[in-house]
Amino acid sequence: MPAAPQTAAFGAIDLGASSGRVIVGRVTPDGVGLAEVHRFPNRPVRVAGTLHWDALGLYAGILDGLRAAGTAAGRLTSVGIDSWGVDFGLVDASGALLGNPVHYRDARTEGVPDRVHTTVPPADLYAATGIQHAAFNTVHQLVAARDTPQFAVARQAMLIPDLISFWLTGVAGTERTNASTTQLLDPASGDWAHAVTDALGIDPALFPPLRSPGDPAGFLLPDVLAETGLSGPVPVVAVGSHDTASAVAGVPADGGNFAYISSGTWSLVGLELDAPVRTEAARAANFTNELGVDGTIRYLRNITGLWLLQECLRQWQADGQDVALSDVLAEAGRAIPLRSLVDAGDDAFLAPGGMPGRIADACRRTGEPVPETRGAIVRCILDSLALAYRAAIADACRTADRTVDTVHIVGGGAQNELLCRLTADACGLPVVAGPVEAAALGNILVQARALGIVHGTLGDLRSLLRGTQHLRRYEPGDRRPWDAAAERLDALRAGVPAA
């Protein structure tokens, strides 16, 4: 790679489930500054009953963002890409995409886990991969796709950030942090779990060669440079391409005794470990062992997060209500605390549509008071999320034999003051909120280290964030109401209606 200047501008392509961003990060040995230069929607499209990602629309937004990045920065030192996990595009021998990638919320995997488990029992699958059970995991999607015409002519499966990287550079690779979400990778070795792939008849060669955060991933192609107006050469660096891997790298922790909540559409709640935990207790608690930056393990539980709130807002707006997020959060702040609770991780909330009604129905089924106003519904969501965070952190510490003294909330949820305060109260621990753009920061810091602008360990990279990013600390209040609420929610999960 070309030598980088001591003050450099890096492009972070950060794709989320509802929007994509291109962010320019200016990095010096003393700190990091960010500027979002382009944001574009990520709108799934349902065609003939199948829910797809609009991959070409995302790519067009990325090119627009790189063009804006060049205008803002003059020249980009390098580019890195992160996105959500599990989903992939099938590519033929010529490198052409065989249809838009199928969305993980599509129904094609219904019943597929049972088929997989008849070949590889759940305990064996967990012992090999350490990944929590989810119907949308890549292993199930591949089995669901196996009899399709596209799969018959496919030569490679590229996870979403790897597909974007391939289009930008012409170089194919599979970055390990995202590969670990497939439920086909051994988190200890960082290689494919061959006992699983062999048993299921999935050829690991379907995926391009593995690479790790910090590895070179090619250079922007001449047509990309022409389309965006960037001056070449511009290297692309493999980063923690699973957005949570980059977000956890962007946690401004001081020391190792912390829990994190990467809070967005999903809430990823857990610990950073040196080695995977693949015990039966960990499997029963539904914890996943995904790879992080520098060989770390993201030991976490995946919880349906602000999706619940996002879907309520979308439904109210679709119903013609003039409502903004700030309005409903203010209403929630005035609502009765801990009045109505739901299991935030219930699969009943996974699909889009009608979320306020589904939350009311869930309360009705379990005998909870049915929330009837927007404020009561949102307060139910936030109280229930805080309790889910509390349970996940407690279970992570128990099954990994760890203690924590601080909870870090990063991502969009760090801006939700009410949720942060409720989380501190529920967990009985101080909460440090921020940075909001943790995924972009982790992405950029890995690029900067690969180019020699900054040096050191993951802890050294995090120390740059503590002095340059806006952070807010929330101290816990009275935990006793939350203890009672947790017991009540446990009873609801066990099928015992509220008194």
C-alpha cells in the first residue's frame, strides 16, 4: 500500500438495516474526527412474495457517498466497509450477481432449522461454531437456497460487505468477523468448521478466501475512480466488516471489565473475551461467539432492539399521525414506569408491520396491562429493553465467569437518554453512552492502523476515542423496582400470567 500522510482522511462505508452512511474520518496520532458526508435509505423490496435487499440501490448510494467524500476530503487515504451479518449474494463464474440478496427477515428459512438439526444436532452445531440459534443464520439460508436455479449456477457466495468490496475492487474475499455470523466458522481457529460443512454438504470454497481486519482488500477500480472523481490509487482495507465488530472496536472502554450494548435496529449485548465459551450453559442461554478485531470474541446475545420503536413510529406515520421520535420519547418519560412488560426477544416481533397492535396483543396474552397510548407503548418497549439488557449482561457474566463494572452503550441508542437511564437503573451499573458512530470509528481506526497512522493494541485505539468523542455517564438509581419487574417478566416468559 502507498505510504499514508501523518494526517489522513479515511472513508467508512457503514451499512445498517434501515440506512447507509459514508463517513469521512480524519485521523492523527492524537485523535479522530468524523464527518458524515452522505446518508441514503436502505429499503427492502418484496417481489413475488420474497423480501430482498436492493443491492444495486445500496451500491449507487455508496458511489454517491464516495463522490461526496472526495469533495469533502480532497483525497481519501483508504476505504473500509461494514454492514449487517448473515445475508449474502450469489455470484456466477463471470462475477455477476444472480439476483438481489434475500433479506434475513424473509420467510424462506421457516422450518429449515429443523432440517439442519436432523443432520447436525443443535448441541453439536454450537460446540463447533459457538453461534446462537437463529432461523435467519446463513447456514439455514444456504440450505433454503440450495434447490433454487440461482444456486445451481452460483460459484461464490459473498456476504454483503464482501460483495460491495468486490464491486469496488474486483478482488474477492471473505472477512472473518462477518464470516463468523454464518454459523459455519470455528471461532477458535478462525477457519471453516469443516465437520459442519461436510455434514451439511456445503463446500467452504463457495466463499472467497478468508481475510482479517487490517488485511489489504484491493484498490478502487478505474471505473469506480471515474464515477466518484477520486484520485487513485485508493486502497480498500478489510475492517471488522460485521458492523457490530467495528462498533465494539469503537467502544471507548478503559480496561476489560465492561459490558457493551451496540444499540440500533438490533441490540447486541455482551462481553469481549479472549476465547469462545461453547459450554452447554452458554448454548442454553443463547449466547453467540462471533469474532472481533484482533482475534477477540464478541460473546453476546442478539436482542430485537430499537426495531420495536422504529416499527411503531413507521406504523403511526403510515396511519396519518404527525409524530416524531422526540414526541413519543417525551410521552414515554411521563408514562407510568414498569406498568406493562413484554419479552423484547420474542420472535413474534421479528416481522415488520402492525407493531403497536402486536405489543398490545402480547400484553393481552400474558395478562399484562394493555398500553393504550403512544407514550405507554413506548414506555413498555424501553422498560422491556432495559430488562432484556439486564438479563443478557447477568447471563453473560454467569456463563463466562466474568464481572463487569461499567456498561457502554454505543450506536443510535446512545442518543436515547431515557433508554440509557433506564438501563443504568435496571442493571444497577453506571452506563457510559457514546459514541453514536462507534461502527464508523472502529472501521476507521482499523484502517488508520493498517496504514501506519496510529499504532498499538485495541486498547490503544480505544484510548484515542475517550479524549475526542462526546460521552455521557448515567449513574444507577433505585434497583428494587427493577428486581421485582425482572421476576415478573421471568414469570411471563415461563407462561405464568400476571396476577
